[in-house]
Amino acid sequence: MKLQMIGCSHHQAAVEFRERLSFTGEQVEAALRGFQERFPKSEVVLLSTCNRVELYTAVDDGANGPAEEEVVDFLAKQQSMSADELLDRLLRLSGDDAVRHLFTVAASLYSMVVGEAQIISQVKQAYERARQLGSTGPLTHGVFQAASRVAKRVHRETAIHRRRVSVPSVAVGEVVPEFFDTLGNKQVLLLGAGEMGQETLRYLQDAGAKDIRILNRSRPRAEKIAREIGGTVEDWSALDQRLTTADLVVSTTGATETLITRERFLPLHDARYERLVLILDLAVPRDFAADIGDLAGVYLYSVDDLQGACERNRRERQREWPKAEAIIRDETQRFMDELNHRATGPVIKQLREQAEQIKANEMQRLRGRLSHTETPEATEKEIQQAMDRLVNKLLHPPLASIRDDAAQGHHRGLLAALRELFHLGD
């Protein structure tokens, strides 16, 4: 059995390279079909997100699977790149290293924002897409099911996922719940459509916000993230109007000067009739003047107010990291043990069946030769027991060795040797 992972993430490659290598949904399906045509005996799952592109392949017999160079060449041709461009930038893992890597990815320890929730759903979607196209099998099914279990265990047994460390995640995940039981019936105003705006929009969606108005000086950019993530785009000219109706305002613009002064906000505040509004000003420099927070019904938080929580959470997360790593080591060993022992099962069964058939044939031959004599029942029973002991003693050393070899990952190749020596076939 052979499992390997070849790919890259933000840990190995710059965003420009990842953009060239990344796959759209349609491209993923085309790549999976192409891989099946080129390597029909191999299982394959392709995980492609904004931060990683990873191809997982698995074969029951390593001799029938693609070599690393063949997988690299396949990826290069899929994206009209040269293999030389990819060789030095791709991470190549096999066996328990590949399993441990997938478990760590699914548990969100390798994410750009450690502990973010999106990656496990992306891992599940990648497997499900491959399954629907018929490119998965027992090995990929087993390892991706185990990855889901590991992610759940890390989430349940550590506080990593509860310790948010990015400003948008702290703002939406920790500050917002202090003011609103739900965002489902609140109007949310998001100012800015840059990277922070996109991250914030995802957290708002995850938090259940349904009415999100996106305003950005460049409307096409706002429309782009609305198409990709969600929300309703309005013209920048509607800013004052939306500030009078919004329950939650999150500002992430790149403005170089204060966007909303106290003087500009005062008439909007009067129009609100002191109805509560939570303003999360995540911009640097700040978009909202600090003294706006002194007005009745206005709760204003700036980046400085949130950084302290981010830093505390980061320290707490670091303390939880060893616990998460221990879970992943434990689960990797558990999976590899099950995988290796499962590989020995058919061979042991074949060997025992072969030995039992030989024993039965010899007993039948012996009975034929002794048929002219009267053999006491006790004597025949003794002969049967003696042959059983002989077979068991002959089988014990190879079976014990193959079990030990399985526990070590079949590194000594005894499984293949046993098949060859005893003519057991596949």
C-alpha cells in the first residue's frame, strides 16, 4: 500500500506561484478525470484552496502507482507549467508523513490563521468531489474519514479553535456576541473589500449574518467578493444612509485619513434616535473618529482595543499546540497500524488456507494408505492433532515476523517476500 501527497501551501510558495497552480472547481474535475485516465489503478483526491494545492494519491500495490516525478509532471501539464518550475517548490510526502500532514491540515494547524474553521469543510468537499467522480477508493476513504475524526478530536479536546488570533475573528467571534444574540435579524454594514474585508465577510457569514451591505470606493471589487462569498453591494454614495440603519458596522478601508468625523456622524446619530449600533473599526489609520464612541447608543472598538485579545489568545493557543500535536501523532500511529495490519490480513488468510489444504490432502492420502488396516479412532485423532501442531509450528515464525513487520510499516518487505515464497499471488 502506498499513500503520497504532492503539493504546496503558503508555507512553501508565494501567492503568485499558488495562483498559477490553483484549480477552479471545473479544473479540479478535469484534473481528476485526467489522472484516472493516466493512472487507472491509483486513487486520487485534489485539494485546492486559496492557500494550498495538494494532490493525494493512493494505490494498494506501490509498484502500480505513479512515481513522484510523474505526479509533478501531471500537475505541470494541467496548468501549462514546466516540471522544472514545480520541482523545487512542491512538498513531497509519503506513508505516515503524508497521513500526518493531512491530519494536521484538517485540524487547521497548518492554516494561515491557525484554528480557522473553513479548512475542514474544504477537505471534506475535496474528498466528496473526488468520490462523486469515482476517483477514490478504500485507502483515500479511510484516510480522509480519519482526517475528519482527527479534526473533531482536536476541536473537542483542545482550545485552539476557541482562541481566535486574527483581528476580524476576534471582532466577529468575541465582541459581536457580547451585543447581539444573533446576527440573523441584524443589518450589517461592511466598509472595504480588501483582504481584511474578505476575511471579515467570511466570519460574518459563518456567524449567521443574512443582511450584509458591502460598500467600497471601487464597486467592481465589492461585487467580486460578493459573488465569491455573499452580501449585497451598494454604491459608496449610500454610506450616510446605511450608517443610519445598520446595527453593526465593520470598517476595513485603506483610507489615509479619518473617514467619519464626529461632525459628520452627529446628524446620522440624531436620525438613529440613539438606537444601539456597534462599530468595529479595523482600519489602520482609523476610519471613525474616537470621540464618536462617546455618543449615546454607540459602541466603538478600534484595532488597538482588539489587539490585546488577539495577543492573549495567541499565547493561549501556543500552550494548546503540543496537546494538538500529540493527538495527531496518536491518530497517525493508530491509522498506520490499522492500515498495515489490514494489508497482512489477506496474506495470512491465504497462507493458512494453503496450509490447511495441504494438511487435508496429506490426511486423505494417509487414510487411503491405511484403509486396509484397522486404525483406532484415538490413533487417527492423535495423527490429526500432530499435523495441526506441525502446521502451527511451521507457520508461527513467518506469521510472527510479518506481524512485526506490519507494526514497523512493512519497511523490510516481508509481505511481498511471503507472497513470492509461498506463491500466494496478489
